[in-house]
Amino acid sequence: MNETFRLGHIAGIRVGVHWSVLVIFLIIVVGLSEGRLPEAHPGRSLWQYWLVGILTALVFFASLLAHEVAHAVVARRNGMEADSITLWLLGGAARLKDEAPSPGAELRVAGVGPLVSLVLGIVFAALAAVLVGLGLSGLTVEAVAWLAGINVLLAVFNALPAAPLDGGRLLRAFVWWRTGNRLRATSVATTAGRVLGWALVLLGLYQVLLGGLGGLWLALIGWFLIAAATVEGGQAQTKETLNRVSVRQAMTRDPVCARAGLTLAELLQGPAFRYRHSAFPVMSDEEATPVGVVTVHRAQEIAARDGADTTVADAMFPMDEVVTTGPDEPLGGLLLELESSPARRALVMEEGRLVGIVSSSDINRVLTWLTSAPWNSGVGHSRGYPT
């Protein structure tokens, strides 16, 4: 789930929001402002209900963010790089660039999210009790009590042993620990996710048949679990297949490079850059070191907007937006990184020197070859794929 707009950074982790957050935000605000709050405390002004409803929804999303930040922080402490956090319709997702190095690390990263939600639920419940003990009542106490209940519910739901929920990660960690097989553990967790998803869909449709429109929401959650579990299982299988091949076997060796001071007219019209490739590493004018990547499509857009005399340096993706890897790294970990990179290419570096470039298309071609070849089960780093 890609972000629609960016909020900023927390603990060095990029935080974004998908447009679908507006849907659940409105559902929560309307449900509180037009339902729970007036029913529990009638006779207040309409603006009071809406103000408390909006503030409560914002605190709820802050709780979701705390849940995801906890995942990302613990992942970093266990040797995994956290790329970003995206809030969306059904919660949030922390994108990790690396797989857990061990079942124990998987357990810690997965378990901290529900634990944070549970702690927040207890804190909000204690705060509500303190407010009542002080003789306070009304909309504020009602809102705090709702936040307590929703965070506990979030903790319990996320702890269900089904992928892609946190409980599914805990199940995967357990199966991985018992069998020593990460792929089998993922298969068990994703199968559990699909079973739970279908159960929620059927239960939701049954409620709809009985006249309960709330069942539609339950069916939607079930459908999401089925889809997400299926995607996660497919990604795990794809990564396992690609991990039998090194980056060196998929990359374009010694790529044609463009100088940072070159104009876009020279880039687009020069015979050295035409026809064969759609992207080029950009080298600094002073030293033979890469400073970014420029694509033909981006160069054409910038040239049309700012003029053909604009330099390549002004049109390139800088190095902090470009994925880098080593030639002997497994290819499996690169595909997801490229999908989240605006350049959609990775520069291959060896001993500080540029030795190649690899794109999503290169990886997909390797994957197609591996999955279609009748002998693909024997492909490894040292055999099988043409270099």
C-alpha cells in the first residue's frame, strides 16, 4: 500500500498516509458524533459532539501510528532496516527492507505491536477511571473509554494467528523455530490468514442476510485478509525462487553512464545514449563516482518543462533515492526495494566502484526464466542462469 502524501519522519522512519484513511476517519467521526456520543450524553451542542469526535479519531490514528512505529523500532534493533510506515483504510503497515534473521527476531518484531496497543488500551482505561474518580463525566470520559476499548480490540484482533496480522507473524516465528523452514512457516501463516478471511466473509454475509449492514464491514475485512495473505504467500515464494540467483547474474554489466554536467539535449540526442537503454547511472564531473540515476522518461519531462539546456544533474534521481546493492547479494531482497524506489533501478557497487545496473524488468525476466524452465529447482548461484 503506497502513500498518497507524506507526513514526515519519526525516529528517522518516513511516515505517509494513503487516501483511504479519509474513509475510516469519516466513519469514526460520524459514528461518534452522530451515534455513540449523543446517545450516551444527549442535550449537548452539535459542535461539541463533532469536535470531540474529530479529536478522538485523531488520537486513534496516533495510537495506530505508535503501534507501527514500535514494529519499526524493534525491527531496527534486530538488524532489519525499516523503510517507511503507511497508514491506510484498515490500519497501518510498516515496510521492512529485510527479512527477520531468526525466529526470535520475528517474534519480537511481531509481538511488540499488539503489546503497545494493549498497553495504550490499559492506559486509556486507567485515565477514564481516574476522570470518573475525580467526579468528571461527559463527552471527554466517553471518548477516553472508547479509545481504551478500541485499542484493546486492536490488540486482540492483531494477535489472531493469521497472516498478515501480527499474530500471523507470531505463528510463522513458531513454525519456523520448530521446522527450521522459513518458507513452510510462511505457507502455514498465509493459509491461516485465508481461512480466517473466508470465515469473516461468510459471517459478514450471514449478518447481512439477517439485516445487519455492519456485516459488510466484517466481509470487507475478511476480503482484505484473503487478498493480503495470498499476496504475502506469493511474495515469499517469489523471493525464495529469486534468492537462488545473485544480482551479478541479472545486472547489466559496465553500464553506459551520463555525466552530471551534460545537458538533457546532449543526453537525448547523443548516439551513445539512444535506443538501447531507458536509464543511465549519472557520474560526477570531477570523479568517476555515481551521484544518481536519470531515466529517459524523466529527462524528456524535465526538458519539456524547463528546457533542453537543463543539466542531467537537475533531472536525475539523487543517490539517496536510488537503491544500491552488491553483485553477490541474493536477488530476492531487491524486488520489493525497487518497487518502493522512484528510480526503479539499483546501482551495483563493488569495492566502491560501479559495476552494473539492475531494474525491476531485469528481475522479472529472471523470474520468468526460473519459473518456466523445467529444471528450475536446481538453479543456484553457481549454475543454471546465463550470465
